[in-house]
Amino acid sequence: MDISNLIQTVLIYALPVVFAITVHEAAHGYVARHLGDNTAEVMGRVTLNPMKHIDPIGTILMPLMLYFATSGAFLFGYAKPVPVNFGRLRHPKRDMIWVALAGPASNFVQAILWALVFVGLVAAGIDETFFIKMAQGGVLVNLVMWAFNLFPLPPLDGGRVLAGLLPNGPAQNFLARIEPFGFFIVMGLVLAGIVSTFWLRPLMDVGYAAINLFISPFTALLR
């Protein structure tokens, strides 16, 4: 393992990752507060202070261990989940969907902003590799978080969205029963390549296409 390359990679992705997880978690808390539940606010989680959201194991140790174990081929991490009392939302079943979507939506917006940073660097004639790769990394990190968290299985955000959309009954009960094991099920599907092949890559292709369409007026000005 080339330590210098590792350090450079960490420095390039550090800022995009910190922003990605911080804004993602704060967005959940902000929307929950807006819809009637101030649990996250009371616990100081509706904030852009990354120290409030970083989990020492999930955000730092696990990604580093996976990086070394797989030579950078597979990375995964997580932040401290923002506490939400869905029962305190004004319309729990409907509002659960909006709270869940807030995190991935914030990542998609950030991906667009990083793409605009990239366009701005090119427009300014800045070809410093470090900053170019950071902007590209910002798009990649946020699109991965956006797509991965929309996977329709609890405890991921997509699982919350699915629970909010399904009618009360057997399907809802099934999701509730598997939620305690959801993390391990998702990890198994990830390691088997199912999530990457049938969910992550197709959704990210759509995401990249949408971002390219959005920034096309700006890139046209550079020609």
C-alpha cells in the first residue's frame, strides 16, 4: 500500500465526505423539526457542526479498515443517525417520507454544487489536480450517498420511504420485523454485488445524466 497515495486520497475526499454526511444528517433533523418533531434539535443534531454527526467507528475506523483490506476497491461508512420520533410528526406516515428523503436530497444538491465548482475551476483556468479531483470526488461521494441511501430497505432512508408509501398491514409488519437485521442484509447484498449492479450503478448513471443536463448551460459558456 502506497502511504503517500493514501494520504493524498484522504485529503482529497475529506472535505466532500465531511460536508456530505453533515448536511445529510442535519437535513433529516431540520425537516423533522419543521414537521413537528424537535427531538434532533433538543439533542443538538440540527447543526452543521460535523463533530455532532461523526461516528468514530462508522465514519473513520470502518472506511479506513475497508480501504486497507480491499486496497481501495470497496469503501463504506456511516454517521450517527439523527434521532426522529415519528410519532411526534404532525402526519407521521406521510411526514416520515419527507424526513427520509431530506438526507438523500441534500446529497443530490451537493453533487450539483460540486459539479458547479468543477465548472468554475475550469472557467477560471485552474488546473491544479488536487482541487479538480476534490470537485470530482465531491460529485462522486454525494451521488453514492444519494443512491445508496435510497435503497428500499430499512434502516436506509429508502426503507423509510417505502414504509411510508405502503398501506398498513402485512407489508408494513414485515419491514418492521426485518429492520433490526436490515444493516446486515444490506451489507450482504453489497458484498454479493447485488446493490452495486442492480441499484447503485443504474441510479448513479441517472444522477450523472441529470447533473450534466443541469450544468450544461454553464459548460456551454466555456466553449
